[in-house]
Amino acid sequence: MNGGGERTPRARRVKIGDREVLTHGVDRHFFSDLYHYCMAAPWSLFFLGFAVVFFSVNTAFATLYWLGDAPIANARPGFEDLFYFSIETLATVGYGDMHPQTRYGHLVATTEIFTGMSLIAVMTGLVFSRFARPRARVIFADAPVVGQHDGRTTLMLRMANHRYNMIAGATAKLWLTRLEQTAEGARLRRVRELRLERNENPMFALSWTVFHVIDETSPLHGSDAGALALVDASLVVTFTGLDESSGQAMHARRGYTHDALRWGHQYVDIITSDDEGRFHIDYTKFHDSAPEPT
């Protein structure tokens, strides 16, 4: 609490992109955004959560059967058979050895069947949504480079299609975020788009390098590593395109801090050709760059 007796909002640690942020005054409850958590969780955690729900529900219904007066025929005294009968009922299997024999047993079994059908429908929908969600397998170079291209100082960023299929109408955009001071003296983080020489690729299949010329019109004009550090600059590249194999729109994004830029570098060439005219692409050198000749 603060000096006035008011409760200080509890800080929540979240990660937005590659940046860690502490939020205050906003309460996010697990069940208020359950669908998002189910879609964003890793597969292992997703199935572990469903297993916990599955066993918890069956334990609860087995307890309800146990509270009744012999509601299940052919069930041995104790909790074990009632638990297995609950699993069979929830999954709508029904082997036939055990079955409800009292009105109380039929009421609990009816409720459990309805619950089981609902859980199966929800689980099926979540699994389908996770599998059907389009994922772009676009890899980005570990670091952008700033060097000479066609006699001009240029920011370059290389990307590649990891699936080796065709992505139609590929579009790339590059953004610069940095702290700027307004006329009133306030410091704001602003986002400025960096114009690319060619931001569209009609058929993106293998590798693609985008170029931003640092001229008088560029937000990076006159900047170096020290100047970008002072304004806490960062770069964000976004990619969109249509996967011809699935017919779905693909999206990818990568962020870079200001200290990731390699000044005075050029990317190592990864494409060569042999005597038969075939192209060879060496992805082991995809992230490599080398200093420019002085």
C-alpha cells in the first residue's frame, strides 16, 4: 500500500515480442481469456492441461456416484470401479459390464454424458483450430547489415522460405521504432516506416534480401550505432504472402535491437551454380556476413 492507504496495483510480467514489460492496474484472469491461452500454449502444455481437466472431471463424477446408494450395477465396493465407469461414460464408450441401476445413477450418468459430449466438441474444435492455423516458415537473418549497395549506404535484411514452396504476392515492410522528443519536451516512442527498394516479390521461393537506402529522406540518415543507442532504436520486419500449397495467407515478423546491426558489413553469398546450370543454396551461411573491404 502507498502512504494514503490505497492498495498498490500488482505488477504483471509479460513479454511483447522480444521485450519484457511490467504492467500495472490491469487484471487478467485465466478463464476470462481461456481461448487465447489454449491457442497460444505449446502442444505439450495444451495436452497436459486437457489431461488435468479430464481426470478432474472424472474424479468429480466418480465422487457423485460414490455418494449414491449402489447407483452402478456390477461395480465393486470402493472408488476404483466408479472412476473407470465415469471414464467410460464421459467418453461415451459404454462397455456394458457396468451400467446405472437407480434413478440417481441415471441422473448423474445423463449429466456426465452431456458434459462429455461438450468436452469432446470443445477439444476437437481447439485441436482443429491449432492445426489449421497458418504458420509461415520464413527465417530471417540474425542481424541486419549496413553497407554499400549500388554505391549507396544501404540497410539490408535477408530472409528465406524454409518450406521451399512458392509464396505468391509476398510483401515485406521494415519499420524503425525510436524515442523522439516533442516540441513540448515529452519523449514518445514513434514508429517510422523505412522505404524499401522493392517490397514485393511475386513468387518467393528461396531467398530474398530487402534494401533500404539511407539517403537524406531516410529516418536513419546521419545515424550510427551510438546515435541509435541513445534513442533506444529497434527494427521490425513484417512479412505477408499467400502459400500456394495451402491457399492460406501467411504472416511472419522479426524484431531487432539497435545493437544487432552490423555496420560496414555485407552478407556472404549463399547462391552458386555448377557446370550443369543448377543453383546451389548453402543455408549454413545464411546468417553470415563479412566486413566490407576498406
